[in-house]
Amino acid sequence: MSGDWPLYEVFVRSRGGLEHRHVGSLHAADSRMAIEHARDVYTRRQEGVSLWVVPSTLIVASDPAEADALFEPARDKIYRHPTFYVIPDEVKNL
């Protein structure tokens, strides 16, 4: 039965988290059911405060074989990395 249902990717934001993290996949008839199943499967211990479900067919990924060409332009821009700055201890998140 669930083999005919679309596959959804599940993302959870934890209580102290700033971002959603991919935690797994599940099949559901629609997005509402996917949210409910994700809640039951991935937040049983009340570790989440927000859920995202995305149909897997809508996710577009880069090709690992093209990683060098895709990421090479960023490697020579060292100023984009905060290695030149002193961050005060009282700053918890940037």
C-alpha cells in the first residue's frame, strides 16, 4: 500500500537548534500525512520544535562527479571564511 505513496524527506529543528536537519525519509499519501508520520517517527521523545517534509521528487542535487568544477571558484576566495577575524567569547552564533 505505502509503495504507491510518494517519498518525503523529513527535516527536524531541535529545541536548541538554529537549523533544520535531515533525519530520514518516509512514504505518505499527502503532505499532511507526512507531517503526522514524521512527528510520530522522528520526534517521539519531544526533541523537535519544527518539522519540514519535502517530496523527494522536488529535491535537486548536484552531481558528485562535477564537484570540482562546481566548487572550485569558491576555493580561491579565502576572504569568505572568517579565519581573519577574532570573535569575542560572548558571541555564541554568527
